[in-house]
Amino acid sequence: MQASLRRWGCGDQKRAMEYKENGPKLSIFEQRDHGALLQIVGRRRNALQYEIGNPLTASNMTRHNLAAALYAPLRVVLFEDERGKGVFEYDKPSSFLASMAMSE
């Protein structure tokens, strides 16, 4: 692990060591206002899409199978339904990684 840490920047090295010592942490890689896209059809909604995950886990997965980059980091969506209640939706990683002979 030390050899690979030398290639990363100082902040990456620190996060990698924290990961090694404390276990995985989730990061938000990207946030999109998906509800704003519906303005195109005249119906804006409260809906945010996030890409979340652990950078080291994602890089480990793609090292073994580059196609895993389609699913790592994971996408989740948080939206307001018609009754005004918050809904959090996601696919279980095993549902799409099984096709790549990977498991959670």
C-alpha cells in the first residue's frame, strides 16, 4: 500500500491512511438537481440525485473490472412525492454487480 500512496497527493495519502486505520467512509462525489430537469416539460419537482461511495472501494473495484465504473460510485435519489413526503431510492449494489461476478 505504501508504494501506491506515494503516487497520490498529500490529502489522498491522509485519507487512505485514515481508511486503513478507521474503515470506509462515504463521500458525495456529485450532486444534481434532477427536479430542475423537469422544467423542460413545465413541471419542476424537488429531486436531488447524488453519487456516493468510498473512493478507495471504487478504485479497488475498477482495478479488477473497469466496467464497474458504471456503478461505482453509487447513485441515489432523494425526492418529494406527490403527498409532500421525502423518498430515498437506490439500487442494491448486488443487483447490478452480480453481472460482473462481484459482491457487496
